[in-house]
Amino acid sequence: MNVDPDLSPLREAVASAGADGYLIDDDATDSDQRYVSGFTAPDPYQTLVTDDGVHLLVSGLEYGRATAESGADTVTRRSAYDYRELVAEHGPHGAKIRMLEAFLADRGVETVAVPRNFPTGTADGLRDRGVAVTVESEGVVEEIRATKTDWEIDQIRRTQRANEAAMARAEELIATADIEDGTLVRDGEPLTSEFVAEEIEVTLLRHGCSLDETIVACGADAADPHDRGSGPLEADELIVIDIFPKDKETGYFGDMTRTFARGEPGEEARRRYDVTKEAFEAALEAIEPGATGADVHDAACDVIEAAGYETLRSDPSTETGFIHSTGHGVGLDIHEQPSVSPSGGKLEPGHIITIEPGIYDPDVGGVRIEDLVVVTEDGYENLTDYRVGLEPVVE
Amino acid sequence: MNVDPDLSPLREAVASAGADGYLIDDDATDSDQRYVSGFTAPDPYQTLVTDDGVHLLVSGLEYGRATAESGADTVTRRSAYDYRELVAEHGPHGAKIRMLEAFLADRGVETVAVPRNFPTGTADGLRDRGVAVTVESEGVVEEIRATKTDWEIDQIRRTQRANEAAMARAEELIATADIEDGTLVRDGEPLTSEFVAEEIEVTLLRHGCSLDETIVACGADAADPHDRGSGPLEADELIVIDIFPKDKETGYFGDMTRTFARGEPGEEARRRYDVTKEAFEAALEAIEPGATGADVHDAACDVIEAAGYETLRSDPSTETGFIHSTGHGVGLDIHEQPSVSPSGGKLEPGHIITIEPGIYDPDVGGVRIEDLVVVTEDGYENLTDYRVGLEPVVE
């Protein structure tokens, strides 16, 4: 890990909350901790940020790797606090509280700020032993994470390369399928959402990425943006493919969506595709110096509403039309800051965001087109290199 | 999900803590919530257990699926508490606290018990609004989860079938490699840990499973049980393969380890293999009615110590020999209750545990043999159907 983040906004927030340090107590699933410490481990570990630096507390098993790989200024083993003896006397939880109490005291921390998702058991345990614990409620680490360093941009670019390979495999399967009785067929068997998803995932694995979910949704399935899709893919229907892989080594995500159709999806589906593409392009163009996420979202809504479709802006209760926001930040989490929605604030160089308008209706199906871009001083750079087109082709 | 768990021990713990309900506020990464609610979702949701039943609070996007798929007695949408309006007025965090306050009040909950990992931001927010929040510190849900229902045993069995297919692929690659200058070679290229791991993962994907990490460690790498391994696999060296996949649909894990060697690993390596196998068999035999996890661990230590190797029992500071515990529970988490270690309590029918002794030394390499078994009334049933043998063969 080489993020080397600028944590000064966190230190300022901690100081202004009257705290002496910021403590994270979580495991590999916590991206904030991974970001701040430059380290990740399957089992829980702790990261303390003080004015002096970033301090890691890890098990003996992780000590060597933490020392070699992490971005922390100091790494301490649990055994430095006689953890094993404490467990024998007080059980694992009591031991952890006492160990953290000593760890904080060693760093001169009497009042500690913690993230909102800090475990209540740890917070209450420390409080019971006289350590003041306050919740940092502004989400400062998330805010810092929103602006990517050059190194981070390169990692996300790399994930997006894998994503392009996976999308190409999916497009190839759809492009080369036979059509029998209105169903896509491969080697005499129906081509299913599940098979295309499996091929996407295998391709990603071959490129060092993993993902737990892929969306390959056809027809009415695709009209629900959260439906992953299932069953045979049909001709003459819109097929939405949304891939959001994570690099297994760095943890950084990519994100892309394309919509395809074999056969003749019909005039209304084609019109919706064209309107979505126009909204997609308008949103990209709206990414300019000084623009907010809300401005970019509005640009997409303008196009979609002008074409006569509902958006959540024109009708907050609509269940058809453009029923989600235009985009979101992408990094160590697939959904992170900033937001490209009505509440989206000013876009800053280094923000990495998706642009993904869509139009949905169970009667027609769904259309969504999504690229991943980085905001720059002048506008944006598109991190996605993949053709936009409804007819699937084999490159 | 069809776990249909018996939550009466949780209800008793909640009542004896003077609370009216048990609240979980987490996302898909929390296995306790998945277990209790029979539901999982990528975004945070809340589960409340009262004497009346299990109550889910989800976003509108998840409502349909939660109603259809979850095991909850009631499912409520956030919009029932005017969540969107609350966000506009109080921001997302303030809105969540007010929504939960109303949700708890609707169920007659004034004092709520929460798990240790409950977010401090939510706990403190509720406390600020007059809801009493106490931490349930015994880990009752984890304890309930330790005993699997028949349905759960079937899910884990299914994951272990996929695991066997992946291990067979790895063994085949090692068995069929050529040997050139002491290195395993395939199609003229060195056969690497990374390639074998990738083939394992692709095989698992083809069987509906995923995993983020696999261990394929050769020589000195394998002497560190946490080293995932890297680089070319060598002849005349021990190769440890440890696979712990998760079924993508059900979330249940499997776990298995085998150790192989091509060429001649030497007399000492062979002796360690035989001793490990003997310890493995002794530990399995020790799983009998009334036995504790500690008894089973002792049975493995007895064999290894009798053969002249150190264990953490004979020397707590040893860095060679048998340097971990004999096993752990497996379920929705890869490491869960019960423990097969010096602190392991009584084994009960329905416990699913690994048996995985090993002997390590950087000079000789590592050996580990691991099966996954379910404790029964009479002893155990092995959920693993895979040959134990040092020479790799192609079935």
C-alpha cells in the first residue's frame, strides 16, 4: 500500500473535538482503517492516529507483515501488553480493553475520538476504565478518502482494465449466441444470466480481481436496478450488465455498466437507449471546474425529463424512469464519497466518480450506461475505455 | 435462508440484562445479523429481536426481497418512518437515530441490548434521545450459531464438495507437473503458487463458491501458517494447500488442508507428515460424547510431543513445531465457535469444527492436514471426502 494519505483534516477534527487521538478497532472489512494504516488483516487490529503519527497494534502473527508493508509509523505487538496473560485473567474482551487502555496511555491519549462504526463494546469498556470516548460524526476519513492520490488513481485504472476484459467477454457471449425461439443459445443450451456472470467472474479472477455480485439482467429483471438477473437471456430484450470488481491485492474497485440487445428490442427501447446515452454525455460534460455533484445529476435529469420520462427530481415517488442518482464515488468501497445526486457537493480534482444514468420500466426493461471518471483541474479524465453501443460486437 | 434458529437463549440473555429487545445495526459483513434475520443486503439494515419475533427495518429497494426471502416475522420500510424527510431535516445520521427510536418505540422497546460490535455512533445517538443501550457481552448469538441445524450442515457439506473439486484440481497440477532443475514446470513455465491458487479459485467459482485467499505455500513459506505462498513450486519440498471457500448463495464456508510433495522431500519431512497424520487421526478419535475442544487439542499435542516436537502446550513461546490450535468452528464465518484449543469447552452435537494439526519449521517446511467434521451424538461425521496422502495423484 502506498496511499500515503494527508491526514491533517482528521487531526484537526480530533483536536477540535478536544481529543488526543483517533482510534479504529476493526478488521479487513473496514476501508477507513485500511486507508489510514496502509494495512489490512483478516483478524481485528487497531489503528491510532495522533499528532506524532499512525500507530498500529497487531497480533504477533501479523507483526512481521505489518512492519514490512504498512504505512504506519509504529507497529506494536499485543504481547507488549501481556495480552495472553490478560486473556487468561480477564477473558478476551476484558483483555482487549486493558490492552487498549495501556496502548492509549503509552501514546499520551486520555480522550479518544472514534468513528461512528466503532464497536460499542470497546467504547463502553474504555469508558468504564476512565478513558473518554467521543464519536467523530463528520466522517472526516471518508471525506479525505474521496480525493484520490495519483497512486490510487493508478490502482483504480488497473481494476477498470480488468473490468473491460470482463465486459468484453460478456459482450462476446451475447454477440455470438444463436437465437432459437426468441432465446439466446450457446452450444445448444440457453445462454443464462448465471453463465454470463460466471464467465465475467472467471475473467476478473484471471486479471487479479474478485467480485461477489455481478448484474446480468434481461427484460423486466433489468427494470429493477438492484436485481442481479437470472435465467435465460432473451432476444429482442434489453440486457443490462453492471460489473464492479475489486482488485484482490490493493482492494480498489472499478465500475462499469453497458446495455445490449440482440434482435430487435423495439423503437421505444432504442429511444430510451439514445436518451440515456445523451444524458450520460450531458452529465460527463457537466463535470467542469466548480461544478457540484448536484449540477452533474441535474444535467442528466434535464435530458431525461426533456425526452418525456420521469426522474426522482420531477416526481419523487416515481417507480419508472430515472429512479436513482447519477453516480457515486469509487475507491476502497464500491460506494463512497462524493455523491453525484441532489445532495452532491463541489467536485474536486482527484474525486473518482461513476456517471450512470438509466431509464427503467418493467414493460420496456432497463437501460443504464456507466463509466468511471476522475475529476481533474479542467474537467475530467475518463478511466473507462469501452465502446458505448446497443448492438453487441466482438472486437 | 432456512436456518430457522432457536433464539430462546438470546431472549433469555436480553431479559436477564433487563432489556426489552436486541438490536443489530450492520451490513452484509455481519454474520450474526444474517443468521438472526435470515437476510443479507449490501447496505446497512437493522434487525430487532423481541419476545414477539424478529423484526427487520430495510430500505425500500430491499423491501420486496426481504419480505419474500428473509426469516423475519415483520419487515418494515424506512419510509414508514418518513426517513427521507428526516434526512432532509437532520442529515443521514440524525435521521437514522430518529427512525430507530421510533422503530424501537413501536415494538415497545425502551431498553435495548446490542452486540459488542454495535456502532458507537448509533448507541450514543440513541442514548442521547433517552433510549437505554446495554452491551450483550457474552456473545450469545455466536454461541447459538455454533450448533448447526440439519439445513446448515447440508449447506456446509455442499461447500465442502466444491472444496474437494478445487483441491483435486490443485493436486492434479502438482501431480502432473514436470520437474526441471528442481522446479515444478507446466507447459514449459514454472508452476507457481499464484497459478495453482488461481486454478483453485476458478474451480470454486464454477461450483458457486468464492474465496478471497487461498494458501499454496512451498518450503519455508509453508512454515508460517499465515503465509499465502508465492513464486515457483519446488520439487523435494513440502507444499501446503489450505482452501476455505464460501458458498456465494448461502454464505456458508468449507475448509480443508492437504500437504503434498513431488520428488523426495527427505526423511525428516516424511516423518513429520506421518506424525501430523497420526495427530490428525488421534484428534478425530478424541471427538466423543462429553469431550471438550481442549481434550481434542490435547490428543493432537500428545502425539506431536511424543514424537519429539514442540507444541504451544510444551513451550508457549516456541516458534517451531505445532504452533496453533487444533481447530475452530466453521459456519457463516470461517473462524467461529467452538474452539478446539486449550480453552475449548464441551463439544455438542451439531458443532462443525476443523481438525488441523500441523508441524512447522523454516528448515524443513510445513505440514498440515485438515478435515471438516460435524460432532454427533456418538462422535463425529466427517464432512470431507478427500484422500490423505503426501504423494499427489490424479484420480
